[in-house]
Amino acid sequence: MPLRHLSPRLAVCVTLLAFAVAASAQTAPEQAASSSSLEPSGTQGLLPVQLQDFDAYMADTLKTFKVPGIAVAIVKDGKVVLAKGYGVREVGKPDRVDADTLFAIASNTKAFTAAALQMLADEGKLDMDGRVIDYLPGFRMSDPYVTHEMRIRDLLAHRSGLSLGAGDLLYWPPTSYTTADVVKRLADVPIKNSFRGHYAYDNILFAVATQVIEKVSGQSYADFIRQHIFRPVGMTETLVDMTYLKHGMDAATGHAPYNFKEVKPVPPMAWLNDPGAGGIYASVNDLAKWMNVQLAGGKLPDGKQLFSEKSHREMWSMLTPIPVGKPPIPELAPLTPQFSGYGEGWFLSDYQGSKLVWHTGGWPGFVSRLTLVPGQNLGVVVLTNQQSGAAFNAVTYRVLDAYLNAEHKTDWVAAYDKAVKKGEADADSSWAKHEAARDKDSKPSLPLSGYAGTYRDPWYGDIVVSEAQGKLRLRFSKTRQLVGTMAPWQHDTFIVRWDDRSLDADAFVNFALDDDGHVREMRMQPISPLTDFSFDFQDLRPVPVKAAEKQD
């Protein structure tokens, strides 16, 4: 996940700037969280003085942001300084989080995908500056020039011209499309910005990267990652996706604030049709090993190189500048970077005069952040089982301060809590403006049956509006979770409220009529600024489909 106050996920995403905040309103979990430690033996004395009260700080983090469980690992100078769990795997159940608990790491998967491509380049099997169509002849973007000029490296850099989260509805929430379907439908996803001229976070091009890895290596993405990365790094607990979870495993359950309020478990999600963008499940113990390999320039514990020093430099070199925004509250101003950008599967910025190499991840029920400080040979990873980016940022910056800003001890929990409350207030204000602008006396132009039918979007496919018992129901044909009831809002605009209240993605649905009073097209827009950007309803352009044109 992306530069947002919009949502804590990611993000598919989830990729927040240093001062980004979680946007969800949250309430307390059913059971108070407590800590469970698997701290490596002989490392307690390695913790800096500022972290001696870290357990108390974590308890405050859990309580303030209503997170059932968090796992944290810190590495310094090649050693694991801390690997520890806090809280519970699932509200209402006794199992504690520990350093081996598996969490969905979502977009932190992207660094593994980038490494896989660079490893294939090291072997001479591909050229990072080679054209994508030379490896995937069927690859198409909606602009022929972009199709022709897209290079392998561009797939990792969020500079394609696609808009934020473009195409995410092809796999978020889970759909029945395959990876091949997703890549094929990319040809119709609109390009809204100039090629290589604008930063906009995407996930869909990592589906293309997945196919490149499979085509060049002759292995499935899962097999390649397991054999060539997990195994040599020693990540014995890590799983490629949720489908490999077995009953009884030490795994966290994701939680979300239903209706932006009550925190409850959410169904697990597998991203089988875009595995290169997200989906890996890992523990902080395993990610500590990954961080140490990264900080060592790709060198494995046995002295061999996982990837070359050249590849390492390229992954950590800025390809796409990112504008530095204004923090939402003054208390977060110290986190504002001097520079910001994206490399290959990594964000690049600075803090306290040190370069940061980092990424976040957002998934239904999980968000995470992994941060490296190469100049200090320092790394910290924070995994959570609730959608609170504020929590992982508050923890990350407490750790960074302990090493980079030891003279100051900022209460980042309080600062991010204030930012979250401001985001909630802004969302309330946004809704109030909609309410004030609404013509409450207006009625739909047509009988409800006049809006019913199948609508087809060029890149998503079919969306069905049906009438039953005096109500309209809307259903995305390939997305089981996107089913909801439509209620009139004003004129020919309705609000769809999804049956699955964990989505927090209700949307306006507007119908435009032709000269004869028939529906010409449908448009959608998320209601709340807190809605995850991966619900890219605004990019849809559905039009009515005649009965003869309908597809199953």
C-alpha cells in the first residue's frame, strides 16, 4: 500500500509516507492485549536505553489503536536485537502473538518480486532495461506508445501513467480472474498520466512482473520465490500465500473496523491472481533474516550473494520522485522527509539525516511496515493484525529515534492518535457536505426496473443491477464480496451499501440517461475519503449490455 490518508491498507498498498496515518475509526477488541516474548537469547543488553520501556510503549500502542496483536523485530549490525510478539492472534481467543506468528505482509511482497527479477538479470536471463513485449509478446497497455516503451524496470517503479490503484478491482476484493486474465484486461485500464512523468502507486503491473518471472524462469512464481529466496535466506516459516496456511499453525487472524467502528475478524484473503504484488505470510523472525541480507548488500549468511551488489544498488536507487506533502498535524512535521521516491519495490526517503529504505503493506485485516537504515546497519519490521497504519508508524519511529535521535523521546502514539482523530473528523465533514448538498425531495427519474440490467465495463467486466422486492441490488460478477443493496440518494444517484460491512467501501452510483429516458451509462465513486484506494470505482465506465451481448 500508497501515499494516503485514505486508508490504512495497502495496499494492497499499503504504502504510506512517513507522516501518513490510518484512516479507520476503531473500537476496542474483545480482549485486552498482552505481550508474549521470543526475544533472542543474549540480546537484551543490545537494546538502547530509550527502548528499555518498549513493552510499556507497545501496550499503549495496542490499546490506543485497538490492535489485537503486533510482532516486532529489530536488527543491528547483523544481529537480531529484538524479536517479540505483543497481544493476541485473534480477539476473544487466548493464543498469543510471538516472533514466529505468521502475518500477511501484503505489499512488502514487492521487494521479493523485485529481487527475483534482478536475480534473473544476474543470471543473464533477462535485461532489466529490456522491453516487456520482448518477454511477453501479448502484453498491452491502453496506449500503444507505453506498450512499446515499457521496460522490465518500469514494472516496479509506479511511473506507468496509470492512476492510483488502477485496475485493483480485478483482484481486490478477491475475484475469479486468473493472473493471465488480469494482465490481458490491463489493455483496457485507462492511462491518466504521462508515462514516467508522474508517481502513482499501482499493483497491476506486478501481475505483469509475475508473468515475466514465470516465463523467464520456467517456474511458477511461488516455486521460484520459495526455491531461490526463502530457502537460501533461511525463511523456513514463510508462505507464498494464504492457501498454504494449515489448521493449527501459529498464524494471526486479520481484523477490521466494521462500519469504521467495531473491530472484528475478517475472512482471510489469497491474492492468487497477482501474487507478485502481495500475499506473502511471514513472521518477524524470518523477516529479520531478510532484513540482514538486504543490509548486507545481498550477502547470505554463508557468504554467497543472493543477488549481486549491482542489483542491490539498482533496487535501492530512486527511479520515481515522489512529491513531499504536508503532514496532517504539526506534531508529525519532524517526520517530513527532505526527499522521497521509489526504487524497485522499495520506498526511499530520509529521517534524522539518514537514508531510509522501506515499504508498507496493507491487506484486509493486516498492515505492516519494514524499514531499513543502511547507514546504521539497522532494520525494524512491525507486523499488525488490524488495519492501523498509525500503530506501525508509531512503533517504527520509536525504534528509529532510539538509534538516530536518542536525545529526544517523542510520544509517537499520542501524535498519531491525534492524526487519526483528525482524519476521522475530516471524513465526518466530507459526509456532512454531501448531506447539505443533497436534494432530499428529489426522486429517481425512472421506476426501479428502469435501472435494472447488466452493465459492462471495458476492463472489469459485468456489473449486474437487479430488482427484487422493491429494492435494487448491485453485484460485481467476478467479485463475490461486492454485493449490496442500493438506496435512492437524489435524482438518479443511489448509494450502494455492501452486505460485507468489513469492506468500508460504500459508494455513490450515478446513472446518466439518454434523450429517450433510458440509462446510457453508470458511474461510481466511494462515499468516504477513508475508503481504501484499491476500490477504484471511479475508473469504471459501465454501459448497459443488450441481452444478446451478455456473457456468463
